Amino acid sequence: MTALLDATDSQRAMLAELVAGLVAAEQTLSSMQAARDGLLALAGRLAVDIARQGRHPDHGDLAIRTVAAEIGAAQRASDRAVERRMSEASWLVERFPAVWEAQGRGLISAAHARAILDAGAHLHDASERSAFADDAVALAQTTSPNRLRPLVRRLAERFQERTVTERHRDAREQRRVWVKDAGDGMADLGMHGPAALVHGMFDRLSQMAHAVQQENARAERGATEPSPATPDTCTVDQLRADLLSDLVLTGTPAGHDTADGLLGELRARVEVTVPVLTLLRDDHPTAVGAPAELDGQTPIDAETARHLTGGAAGWDRVLTHPISGATLAVDRYRPSEELRRHLRARDQRCRFPGCGLAARKSDLDHSHDAARGGKTEHRNLATLCRRHHTLKHHSPWQVRQRPGGLLEWTSPAGRTYLDRPPPRPSVVFAEAAPF
């Protein structure tokens, strides 16, 4: 059977119209994204101009944060993300105007523009950067973004003043590891580092995974009697993930450990929020499927929650009421830490609009400054990450505490935003339906 062989003339005409419509829609989207980048770049320029006008000693850093917070709150987005977009937009508009113009005209997509910017990021000479951009835009109009990337990387090498070795030395300074929460009690762990090391780690994990598979196969073939255990049928991808977890969580960091081996003694510390009834067995008659959470953000399955709360020494347990969701207790109680633990259990994250940084990584801040008579009590304290703690004290952003832990934020533009403490995961009971 050949696809579309039996299509009628009218169906083929409809398909042609659909394709033309989608092309036009993509061109419109590219133009609108370019327009948004222009506005973001203009917002960044405005912040810098204000800072220059006031001769700010931080060269505009706090002014940019303030503007990003204003935009982020209005868009219900993280101001960190807005600040990053402002920076990327300024880079595109100011350093690669030909690429921005081509995107604005719908000649190339945002993905094409990103590939060009990534390849030409290290071109410092304006004339060479302009020549590179012109050639790159011409290439972009004839191919897809994934095919464009190697082409523009090779093209950029023609304009590079520094060797690959010199650029790699600088690029190593950007190495990092990050985590991104996903659904179903899962998360992603990412790493940016030297290609030789990253590929080497992946290759070693692959070799180990294949070795485990081969050993499992040999053991299964050599067994004289059926094994009561379920055979290990993990894929190579699954084995790589398991082996990486084992190596990171149980291995010793020999390359960076201290003389006394202190790094090898460190253990992870994570807060687990557990609705009380979740601690019951799944087959218990009153057990209800209420999710537990890591750091008040990532749901985990009940079995894992029960295992962790059973006695692992490095976990904080926040137990919640099965009906109201109110915090009942925080384990590892210390009287001198009572207020701190209560507030972090209540707030769970930074309380600035749109911020999701975990409370354990944040500061406790007086909404009404202690120096001006503000009391040190839960009605006047909230968790703010260091970024927003600084923003509150050094920008026109203002906050007032309302009953129930509600925070009322007022932006420099006069907009008001309410931030409520996020609810704890719990069980909600409903009346039984009549028989």
C-alpha cells in the first residue's frame, strides 16, 4: 500500500492548502517571536539606561532584575526565565541584527536563529560576525535547523580568531550539573562538561550495562533449575541509569576528595512530605492514594515514601493532616529551630510570584523589617530565595503579610500579586454516595 495513492484531486488540493497554511502560520510565529525578542531587548536596554542614569554601582544588575520581575509577574512566569530571555534577546538583536531581521521577515525560524547564534557566540569582531551571519542566514533558508547546526559550526570556524584549544579552556568554566523535575515521581539529571569526559562516561556506562546484560544471559543459560526470582530484563538504557545512580550515590569522589576522605562521608539530604494515611500499607482498608512529595515539589510513590520515612537518617518528614492538609509535625525537631521549620514547611518554596526555588535553599525574611519594629514571628516571616530577598530590599517591590500566610506583592508599576502558601498533598474525604 502506498500512502496517499488513493487520494482524490480534492483531497490533494486540500493537503496543498493545509501545507501552505502551515507555512504561513510558521512564518507568522517566527515574526511574532522576533517582535517579542525586540521588546525584551528594549526592556533590557531600558533597565541599563536607568542604571547608567543613576550611576548604579552594580552596572544595572539590580535594575535588570527589577524589570524582569515586573515582566515575569505580569506574565505569570519566573523572573529568572524572563531575565534569561532578555539576555538572549539582547544578544540576538544587538550582535546578530541580520539574523533577527531574517526571523522577523519569516525567512527563518527561531530554531534556525538559535543554531546560528550558538555557532557564532565566540565571534567578537563585528565585521566578521556580520559576514558570518549573512552566510549563515543564506544557508538557513535552504535546510532544516538540525542540518544547519554542523554547517554553521564549520562556517564559524572560518571566522574564529582563537584556536579550539583556547576556546575550550574558557568553555570549561561553564561546566555544571542540573536537575529538572518530571512527572510520575521522576526527574532528569543533566550535565554540561568537556565532550571527551561526557562521552567517556557514557561509553563506560554503556560497557558496564552490556556486561551486566551478558552476565545475566550467561547465568540464565547455565541455570539447571528454574529460578523463583523474576529474570532481569532491563534494557541498556535502564541499566545505564541504574549504574549511574549506584556510582554517584555509593562511589567515592576520588578526584576531588579531601585528605581525610570527607566528601565520601557526605550523604544527600531531602525533605519528604507525607500525608499520614500514605504511611499505611496499600492493602490497609483506610489507605488512600495521596501522593508524598520531595522538597514540596516532586510527587513520589507511596512505597518509596514509606521506605524513606521508615528510618533513613538523612530525611526530614513533614506529616500532614489527612483532611485539612495542615502540617502536623516536622521530624528531627529542635526547639531552637521550631519557627524556622514551621515556616519552611508552610511555604515550601520562595514566596515571590513565579519563583519555585525550594524553601530549604531560601532565606527567612521579615516582611516588615526587624530594624523598623517588625516582629520575629510567623505572621511577619516568609521564605525568600537570596535573589528575591535582595530584590525586595533594593528595589521598589513591596510586600505585605495577610492572614493565613498570604503575601501581597506590589510591583514598581503598581500591579498587585497575591502569593498563597502552596497546599500540602493530603487526602480529601467525600460523603459516600447513597446505595
